[in-house]
Amino acid sequence: MGGVKRCDTVGFLDMGAGIKLNGWSGLAHGRTIGGALLSALPLLVAFWTMPSWAQLSVGEGHVRGLPPGQTVTSAYMTLLNSGEDELIVLQVSTPVAQSVEFHSHEHRDGVMRMRREDALLVPPRGKLSLEPGSLHLMLFGLKRQLHDGEMISLRLSGEGFSCVDTQLPVVGVLSGPCCS
């Protein structure tokens, strides 16, 4: 499995750069925006060291590899919450599919049915397993054939955590664990 990368969108300012805002240059007045930010550094350090922000991480998982010509597949993984609050995954995207949905299986009247879910809830200091025959991701509108061993990029976003980029290997139906 590939590494997990945070895709936070904290601004990237060159602290020494003179930046123009609405025609006003901080350099022209003897101060840079970088200098103003440096004077606020103690406050920024206090904010970043606060332990209250929950973190989502992705454990073991894979994307199901299928025979050529298929346009839908599934993905499985374990979501881990190291924080004190519930995390809500609202969206997953990948460059290899047009859309990704959350699905669950339910048994009713002797028939197994898939049901679309609006979100994934990861409990505080807990985990949520996405696995065959249970909660899982459905990747619709595959843009190309997926190959065994290839790493597929996924981006998870939602409430209570910074978005997370991860990669999962493709495991073919004949070479991997039994899938739904």
C-alpha cells in the first residue's frame, strides 16, 4: 500500500516576499506581509500545537481488478480515526473513475442488495472497515483498464478532518482476496 499524504490547503506564503495587495506593496511602506506574519509567529505556534484536531488515516486496502471492458469496480480499506470526535467522509474522488459512491450490502427477504450511503462515519478513536459484503466504495465510469499491482490514487474529504490523499494497489479478482 502507498503512503498517506495530507492534502491540507494551508496557504503557502514566501515569508520574505513583498506581496502586492490591491496595488499596495508592503515593501514600499517598509514592511512586508511576511514580516507581519513573523510577528504573529507565537500565536501561530500555539494554534498548531493544539491537540484538538482529529486525524483520519487509511489502513490496508485495495481496488478490485476486473477483466477488460468493465466500467465499474469496488475498493476496500480501513479508515482510522485518532481523534476524540466522529469523522464524516462525504466524498472520495480518483482520476481513474468518473465518480465514487459509498455502498453497503443488506440482506432482505433472502436477497442481497446494495444500497447507496450518503456518508461514512468513523467513530472517535476507532476504525471503520470497508470490505466485501459490507460497506465499500464503488468506482463508476472507469476511464481505463486497471492493471494488477498498479497504485490507484484516492482523495477522501469530509467533516472533522483535513482531506487525505492515499494510494491503493489493484488486486485482480483471480489473484486477490475473495470479493463481493
